[in-house]
Amino acid sequence: MIPNIKYRPMPYPAWLHFPVVLFFLLIISDGAETKIKVTRIGMIIDPNTRIGKEEKVAMEIAAQNYNDHSKTHKVSLSQLSVASAAAEEMIIREIKKFEVIIGIHTWQEAARVAIVGGQAHVPVISFAAPAINPPLMPSRWPFLIQMAQNGSQQIKCIADIVHAYNWKRIIVIYEDDACGSDSGMFALLSEALQNVGSDIEDRLVLPPLSSVSDPKKVVHEELIKVMKTQSRVFVVLHSSLDMATYLFREAKTMGLVGVESAWIISDSITSLLDSVNNSVISSMEGALGIKAYHPEKGNSEYLDFKGQFRKKFRAEYLEEDNFDPGVYALRAYDSIKMVTQAIERMTSNVTHSPKIFLDYMLSSNFSGLSGKIHFEEGQLSDTPTLTIVNLVGKRYKEIYFWTPQSGNVLDTANSNLFGPVIWPGNITGTPKGWDMPTDAKPLKIGIPGRTTFEKFVKVDYGKKPNDKKYADGFCIQIFRKVLELLEYNLPYEFEAFNGTYPELVQRVSNKTYDAIIGDVTILADRFQHVDFTLPYAESGLAMIVREKTDSSPLMFTKPFTWEMWAVTGAILMYTMLIVWILERQYNPEFNGSWKDQISTALWFTFSSIFFAHRERIHNNYTRLVIAVWLFIVLILTSSYTASLSSMLTVKQLRPNVTDIEWLRKNDMKVGCDGDSFVRKYMEDVLHFKPDNIVDVKSEYSYPGQFESNNISAAFLELPYEKVFLKHYCKGYTATLRNTRFGGLGFVFQKGSPIARDFSEAILKLSENGDLRSLEDEWLIPPDECSTNTTSSRPESLNLQSFWVLYVTSFATSTICLLLSLIRIPESRQQPQDAFEGNATPGRNESVWKKVVSLIRKLYADRNPRRPPLALAGILVTKEGTSDVNEGSSRKEVLMINTSTLEDPDSSPATTHAG
């Protein structure tokens, strides 16, 4: 039997409890060392607006994601309110509670908080940026980080759109934020539009939505002001989404969103298109918007964020219609991400300070949901890519990507790169952006009621203004031809204006008239206030003076210039000299005393002018010289006769005044159209005394003013000068046509697209000849003046037209002279050989022998008893031959033979001696 023994456990030693206690102490100690650090972030946002709601949810998601993954650091978000009236010390105390401040949507508030943040050494991340970056921003606001781009690129994009569609007048609308923050944007837009040739016609400044009780009424009252303007291109520079909705709905009710109108909205509205309901978009149908382009929307990070955002936003804001994140949400998310990345980088840094924290954030370089996050001097460095969107129905579509490098958007306007643009009124044609005339509101056209020259515009006051016969003339007919070429109907009504032309132009500038149809001169100072069409007639200034007969006793010398006469005389004398040199050796008529030789040569040359010369030519070189000379004489005499006949048959008139300076010095009276700009031009530019300028009211009054010597000259524009001279074709002439103006054109209000359409039509009229036909119909003179007897005097013939003939004559004469001089030694050698009996008798000698034989035969028949005349004949023949070779004439030889025959009693010895 086993005894019953009670078991008792052995007690543990006390030292075994020490490791357990130590282990728990270490755990507690380690927990104390790994205490979590919290970074406090202050949010300055408006949680009551859609933008503020999106930013709040996005930042909370970013903070939660970071807190879930970080074991050592956490971030906490708190709403911070900085009242504008709060004292600076209070703001500093509030800001010092946080390590970072994020938010702020107005630049004035951002600059104010940044100053306080710099004093408190707290970085401020701003969602606002100035329109134009102020100088020295890093030194003025050292703790400021701009998480937004300035508006300069958006402004350039708006100007490019306006330029692409050739809109000239713009109306700018923006909502005031009580700080005037959009005034810089307005100035920037005004400058950008001027650079592309457009102007701001008017601007509407809407009060902040929070400050009005009835926004619909306020918007309606402001839009009534726009109804008085002609422009229908509206640029909504800045507005809250709610105010923009009121604006578009009221504008559509008033007919401002319709055919021929265009609306451009900025990114303050388009940035919310992704997060608003479809009804808001449909109210803006047909508008063009500018929106930041975010290519990161398709990546996985964005999709994850979108899912979280929709879930959280729906849970917190059930009253909202759209739960998708917008660009403001993406930018807020990236701001928290930038802060958390800087926190992680500071973990490895032993030294911690606000400045180091700021530097880590400024050195960020990553691709966020809103784009590339990289800073230079506290600003985002990357140039934004903007998307031009078209709001169609209840959605929007992208039609063009714009960057500063891509320049203008002409591709959008001309080739519709991403499809056609749907404009207000569901039209695809480019709107004119102008309040076009209608039957109820026709184009109000002013026409000159009193004109100096009725052929241009003439008003029949017996007719009604809407009657087609109310006005007529050259300008009116051009206007009606233009209307036929327009692609649209243009209702109009005329109204005669009985004032000066400058006053009439002023009526268009102040919008009393929509246009002017008449003979209005295009001038630089007028061009600054109104728009002109292309000129349909040239314009300049001409001086009309009376003519006097231009007669002279030396009229017969006028056909040739004095250079022509001098060269003709020189060629004549040179030809005479050459003829004398060539003929004096062989032609006995050019021998004799020097006096006889010179007179014979002069007479021969002068008589050849009239082809009356009788002297025979013995030298072939002379014949060539004379042939060329006679050809020249034929040309010169024919030209002289024709020119002189023209001068004598056309009545020669010349102006009795040709110099303006003479008129001024002698205080002569001059006339002009007092209703035109010419009078002022004569005073300011030509410096005539006002007392010496006579206003002439009608073209029919000018002749009377001249005949009564009230004026010595009249100054008319070129079109009027042509009409006057063709009507009064006798006794008047025009001088001084060097002054030129812009021409005659039609006038429209500044920026009117109708002016461009009229210019195109005028070009077509000019090209197809209709404009010329109208000139012939209205401005051509009657039959009796079709040939203007006051035509300019025929010009004298100058050397330029005949120099080839003179050179030919000179060259021919010189060459013949040189050839003749070369043959002189040969001519002298032949007589010497003949005298010595070595020369072969020539033809002249044979003929002479026959003559001598005949004489001897006659002598023998008459004196059969006389001894033959053989010896005498031989002697005579020798003497005759010798005489001929020496240049003597045969007449002398015959005289010797005759004397021998007549003296039968003379002895042979005597005859032989002779």
C-alpha cells in the first residue's frame, strides 16, 4: 500500500522575476523613444463653396493616406480663418500654431498672409498667383510658395482666340472680389488684345455674389448696359460658378447668347466643369473655355484618388450633384503630398528648422495629379498646357491644345483640328461678334446732306429716307453694288447730315450712326476712332488755276531741245568737212580758192538737207557719207515737221500760278471746300492764313470766283479735280499733285465686321470692272469735253531718241576719211609712172586719144593744104596727158588745141613752143 503523500510545488527563486521586469521596462522605454511627431497644417479655405469643399476633402485624403503609412510622423489638418480686419499680432499668434499654411484664393490675401508667415517663419502655400509677378518676389515674401500659375499665359490664349476669329471689339466681364484682384488681369488682357489689333469696347464689373441679395436683378441691370453696344464678343475674365450661371441664363433671356455672339470663359469657371451638374454646362452652351490640361488623369494614382474622393465627398456633401474631383482638388492633394515628402526628407536630417523645411518643399520635383511640381524662385516653373474646350449640350469637348510655343489658334479657326466649333444658337459658322442689323433695327447710315460735287452724293429731300431715290450718285451706286455681293441681308436706312465731314465722322465715333456712305477721305486721325473700308477712289490734293496761252516767236525751235540742235549742227559741220576732204582731189567743183572751196562745201551740205544739191560726186567714199547723211536728214526733217505741227495745231496753255510759296508771300486768296478737312490741312500744313482761304460751297461757284478774281487758285482733292477739269475743260489746269491721302472710303464703327465685308466686295467690284463702269457713268465728262484742249504741251524731241543715228553718221564719215587717206600714196604713184612711160594707159587716156584723133581729122578736112597736126597733136596729147595726171582739167587742153586750130598762120615752131 502506497502511502497518501500530499504534493506541494517548489517555490521559484526571486531572481527569476528580474528578467521579466526588465523586459517590460525596455518595452516602455522604447515606446517613449518612438513617440509620433505630428505636423500641424492650417487650411485657409472657404468650406461653403464647391472649390473649398473639394480642397478640404482632397487634403484630408492625402493626409489620411500619409498617416496610414507613416509610423513616426503624422499630419493634422485644421481650419484657419484669417479675418481681413484682424490685427497683425493676432494673425501671427494664430499662424505660429502651425508648421505650414495651405490655401488662399486671392492674391491680396495671399500676399498679406505671406508677410505674416515670413515674420513667424511659417511657410505659406498659396493657391493664388498675381496676374503679373511683382519684382523681387523671393526677397519680399521669402516663405511664400505659389502652387498656381499666374494668369499671363491664359490671357495670351484669350487674345489668340480673338485674333484667330478676327474679332475687333470685346466686352470683358468679371466678378469683383472686393480687393480689385482682377484689375491686373484686365490691364493684361487689354494690352494683349491691342497687340493683336483688337480693343475692349466695354467692361462689366459684377459685385461679389455674397454681397447681393438678388443676383439675377443685378446681372440684368448690368447687361442692359451691354445692349447699347455693338460688340457681341464677351470674355468672362473671372467669376464664381454661381455668378456665371446667373450671367449666362440672364444673357440668354436678353438675346445676348445667340446668333452672331461669342462667349469665352476663363479657367475660374472651366476648372469646375468636371465637378458641376450638366444643367450648368447646358446654360453655357456654345461658349469657348480655357482649361488647364492634366495628362495625369489616366494613371493609376489618379484613379485611386478619384475613387476615394467620390466616396468621401458623397458621404459629406449629399447636396452636391457631381462627386468627381476638379483641378482644385488635384492641386490641394499635391500640396499635402509635397509637404509629406519634405517631412520624410527631414527625418534623416539632425537639424530641424522652418527654413530647412521650406527649402525641402521648394526643392520638390515630382509628377503630381495636377501636373509637374517643380519650383523656381517660389513659383511653379513648368509652362502650362491649356485646353480650349467647346461647351456643347450638357458636356464639353476639347478642340485645341494651346501652349505659348504653339502660338495662335488659327488652326482651330481654319481647319477645325478637332472638329467644328458649335457656337451659341447651335450654328457652325463663325459668328461675326457684332450686333447685326435687322428689319426691326436697320443699319443707320449717315450720308452727306450737302456736297460740293453732286456727282458723288446727291440727296433728294422730296423723297422719304427709305425710298431708293432718296439719295443717288457715284458713292450710292457703289454701295448698292456692294449690297448685291454680300452673303447676307443688310437692312439699312439713310439719314442726311447737313454738317461738315469731320462732324459726320464724329457721329459714327460716338455711335449716333452705324456707318457713313459717301465721299469721306481716309485720314490717320480718323482711323483712330472709326473703321474704313478699302478705298474705292484715290485721293490727294491738287491746285486748280487758270491757264494762259503759251506763245513764242521762237516756236520753230521748240521741236528740238537745245542739245539736239547743238549735236545736229556739229554733225552737219563734220559731214561738210569730210565731203570737202574727199572731193577736193577729184572733183573740180570743189577746187579753187579757199573761199570758193568752203562756200561750195557749205552750200552742198545745207542744200542736201532739202535734197536740193546739184554738185556731182566723184568719190565713192563721199557717196557713202552722203547716203548716211541723207537718211539722217530724212528722219530729222520728218520728226521736226510732225512735232512742230503738233505744237502749232494744239493750243498751248500754261498755268498762271505754279508755286504755293508765291501765293503765300503775296497773300493771294485761295478757295477750297470748307466742309472738308482741306481747309484745316491748308492752315496747318500748307500754312495759309485763315483770312486768305475762301470757302466754296459748290462746284459751279469756282468759275465765278476765278472770273471775279476772288481767288487765284483752288485746292481740290483728286477725284473732285478730275470732275472739275472734265466739266470745265477750257481755261483751267491742275498742278501740285504730289500730296496723297488714304483715298475715299466708307466709314463704320470701330471693330465692325461689316467694314471687312464691304472691303472684300469693293475689291471684287474693282477686279470685275464694275467700279470702272461706274466711274465712266458718273465721272466721265460730256462729249464736248471728251477731248481736253488743255492737254499738256508736246514735249521737245531730245537726243535720247536719235543718238544711234548720230553715232552711225559720225562713224561712217570717220571710217571713209581714214580709208581715203590710206589710198592717197597709190594715187600719187600712178601719175609718176605714166610720165616715165612705164604706166599702162588707162581708160581716160584711151578716150582722150579718140578725142584728139577726131580733132585732127576735122582739122585736116578744113585745111587740106596745111601740114598735118600730128606733131602738135602729139605735143598736145603729151601736154594734155601730163596736165590730166597733174590734176588739170581737160578744158585747158581743149583750149590749147583750139588756139592752134584758130591760128593757121602760126609756124610749127611756134606751135611746138606753146
